[in-house]
Amino acid sequence: MKLTALLALTLALISCARRDSNPSVALEKQFQDSLSGVTLVGNFTTGGTELREEKYTIEKVSKLGGEVWLFHARIQYGSHDVTLPLPLTVKWAGDTPIITLTDLSIPKLGTYTARVMIYRGQYSGYWSGKDHGGHLFGKIVKNQ
């Protein structure tokens, strides 16, 4: 009896894990629409509590295949202002997309690692560079 209950629980957990890692077509469409023609306007920290402004203007987002999405983005922070296509991995935690990059070399900016959650018109996450890092957060605003 205990073995049957354990087997049933294991199968249920596997089924839930599959659903979480394989978003529906509707969720992917919603993600694409919510991040195309927008600007992420917010702040980031660099180890301390001081907030600095950042802007990521995203022209469009399209799925390349598997977990990889192409972001056509303009990145603005401090004295940096760069526009380029970025192939980024998107993982799913249930209905929540998380943009991930690990030691990604971004031309003119450096090498970065980040985990950024997108949910209900907002973004929040963690980032790190060569010898520094911090948090980032803000709102997703539709471009006019």
C-alpha cells in the first residue's frame, strides 16, 4: 500500500514538473506580446543600496526554438547605450517566465549573468558582471 501511494505521488510530481517546464502556446504568445514594443524602466543596484536608473527598450521578442528567444533590444544605463539582438534563454516557473543568461558576452558592455522574472507588467531579478552585481526591478511600459 505504501509503495502504491509513493508511486502515485512520484507520478503526480513528475506530471507537475513537466507542465511547469513546458509552457503552453498561449503562455508563450502572451510572453511575446507582453515584451514586444515595450520599455523596461527601472532601477538596479551594484552591491549596495544606491539605486541607479536603467532602461531596456525592446522592439520585439521572437522564439528561435526550444528555450531560446531573440530579443531585439536597446540597453541604456549610465553612459552605455547599445542596440543589438540578444539570444536569451527563457525558463518557466509555472506561468512565470524567467529570462536567464549565464556568463554571456554582450558586445560593448561586458560579460553578464542574470535571472529576471517577468510578471504582470513588472520585472525583478539578480545580475552580476565580472567583479560586481546586484538587483534590478521596474515596470514594463508599452511604447507609444
